[in-house]
Amino acid sequence: MSVSQVDRRTVLKAGGALAAIALTSCSDTEPASAGPSQLTAAGPDWAALKRGLKGTLIRPGEATYAGAHQLFNPRWDTIQPAGVVRAANATDVQTAINFARNNKLPLVAKAGGHSYVGASAVSKGVMLDTGAMRGMSYEAKGGVLNVGPGARLYDVHAFLDKYGRSLPTGTCPTVGVAGLALGGGLGIHTRSWGLTCDRILSMGVITADGKPRVISATVEPDLFWALRGGGGGNFGVVTSFRFSTVPAANLGFFRLTWPESKAAAVVNGWQKFAVAGPTTAWANLHVVAKSNGTLSIHVLGVSTTGNGAAAAAQLESYVKSRATTRTFAVRTHMEAVKYLGGGTTSPRTGFLAGSDVLKPMPAATITALLGAVKTAARAKLPASAILDPLGGQSAKVPTGGSSWGWRSAVGIVQWYSGLPARPTTAQVKAAQTFITNGHRAVRPISAGGYVNYVETGRSVSTYYGANYPRLQAVKKKYDPANFFRTTYTVA
């Protein structure tokens, strides 16, 4: 049997892929930017900046400006930068940073533009777009991928597939590798190979002083530690990555569904599977509000052994209930990439989302979680709670360290509500109410939030747990004037 076709947006969320950069829940009026926007007395010399770039500078009024500053979520189209620098190389990144700093302009970096809060949009400042920096090369000795920050996930996988290799990532094909990796990076290989950030061997980065650096576990290890999981936009702009790759093996897929009456048992069984299941198996759980007021309960799972049926049976043993429907398929590396991503690209999509990092959930918390989604269903709100497992290799701190603070957690729940491209205030309010209800439901066991699912109205420190004080120290060392700052950055 083959796995039935899954709703595109559900699949895109399945691997926690809308990350990068990390990754939508902002108020109707608050721009996704902060910091100084005043000009120097003479005003910025934009013409000089343009002459100094190998790439391009796009300014308001130019024909390509509207498209140049768009992000994945159309909700942020109204935020207009003073200029968009499409960097061609690391020197362009350096030039843009120096220009913005010298002219007291805010600057934000953009790779894939998938930030949930539109963090790569900036009002009256410089949007530094690294999307053109997407070159890749492969070193057979050591299985190392060299890649630019703007490379999209589909392109990364297609390139590596030629060498029989892969990289643990999320699933959305248009996410930029930089944002995903800097904030952690969850996906179907999280349990078997760890997070995307765990595979980083070294990085090229331009810091706030305009200095280019190449950092690793042995060269400027504190900055390397901070960038491996500390989120994008905090310490500098990464211009290159070296990743340790993994084998591109066939994968066994399974999809299981249960009736709503089994929902509590499924959530409880899923979390037991996340803790005690084999590291070769990954399964994320979708609790979806249906327009008829009921809940859809299904699991999308993968086994790196290729035997999805065995992994499914193990999950069912923890649930103590055989699924109502059970479908299976074996897919090659690229078949899996296309299936999970819904193809080779993804359309711009409106949504609001948030997250909680989960410790073990007692029965009362499970009931409350289901109740939050049920309330949305009764209100006919398109909403989902998507639970991604951790554990396995992701529980281990990689060589060289990592600032990602949730190694001991059971998993991460993403609260997601679809929105039109131009939502009304009432629609945004309804979606935010769902997310707030979700947070409240799991508050007793929530350890914090996932920085690649950053949202408004939440303390920045809650995305980093016990690592936040050390991240603050690294910030003061490499960005003492707090040049890289928005509402969502380490301070």
C-alpha cells in the first residue's frame, strides 16, 4: 500500500521545517524591526553603496522593489526597508554591515524569509538578502558540504543526492539553510542524526564590527557555540557553512489515524514512543481542528531502517490501540524530500504560529492540550497542534558544544493557524487566542519555546533556557553596541 496524499501545508509542517530562520505570530500593527532608524546629518550615500557592491541594491520606487522585500508570509509585505542589498558574496555582506552601522541604520539578514514574525523585514533600514549566496561544493573525503547561507533546502538535498548523501533538515523546500541551522533545525532525522546545527563544522561570519571570521570548535569557540542553535540575527551574518553530511538511505514511511475518542491515548503513547522508541524511528503527531467541530488525529512517521511497518507497530503498542487506518511506503531520499515538502517549491502562505518545548505530559495536560484544539474546532478556526519528537541523537550535545537548550525535552509542539494573505484584525485575534490557549494548556510542563518558531509577546530568554546568560555574554563580546537588534534578539 502507499501512503495517501497528505495536505500540502500539513506535510510542510510535519518536519518542523518552517524554520529557518528560523520561522508568524506578530500583531497587526507592530513592525518586525526595532533599533535606531535615524540618519546621519548628511544622510546615507546610497549611490556609493551601490557602486561598492558586486550584487545589487534595490530602493523604493524601483520596479523590482515590491518583490525584493517580500517574505514567505504575505502578512509582512507592508514593512518597507530603505534598501534591499542582494549580496553576491561575503564582501557585499561586509560592505552592507559597515554602511548600515556607519549610517546608524538598522540591518536585518534574510535567507529564505520564513521567520514566523517576519524578522527579516525591516522598516526604514537595510534588508541584507543572502539568497543569491547559494553555491555548493562537496568534499568526498569526510563527506563535507560547503554551502552558502541562501541555499534552499530542496536544492541542498538535490545536490547531495548526487553523492549519495543527505543532511538532517526540515522539509519546506524554500527555507534557507542559514536560518534553519542557526536556530537548531528539526526534521525526520532529528532522532537518528541530530539537529541541523549539530552537523556544522565551521562557519564564515561577518560580525558587527565588519570583521570577517572563520569560526569552529577550536577557533573562536564561544561564537561557534552561540551560533550553533542560538538563532539568527543575534551575533553576525553567516556567509558560509561547512556541514558533516549523512548517508542518503531509503526511508520507510507510515501514516496512522485514530478516531477522536482515542486522542488522549494517542498523545500519551506518542510521548512514550518519543522517549523510549528506537532512534531509527521518528513520528510527528497532528491534532487538527476540523470545521465540523471534531478533531483529526494522525501520525506521520519515518523509519531510517526502511521498515515503516515495524516502527508503526511499536508506536501502536505504546498507544495500546491499533490505528484505524494504516498506510505504508518506502521512498528514496529525493522521493522523500519531494513528498514531505509537497514538491520542489512552496507558495507563499499566511499563518500565525507559536511553540512550547514539552516535558513529560501528565493526563491533565494532555486533556488540556486536546481541549485547546477542540475549542478552535468548535469555532471553525483552522488550527493544529503539531508535536515533533526529540530524543535519540538530538539529546546529545555535539562535539564543540551547542547553545540549543532543549536536549532533555520530550518534544516540541507547534501551535499553528492558517490565515489569508491579508487577514482581518478579527482573524488574527482568533488565531492568537488559539495559540494563547495552547500555551496555557501546557504551561505546567512547558520548558520554553523553539527559537525557529519565535513569536511576539514572549520573553526572548524563554527560547534559550539555561544557556541564555552565556549567550548574553557572547553578545556583549562580539556586538557590544548591540548593532544586531530587533524585538527578538539576545540583549
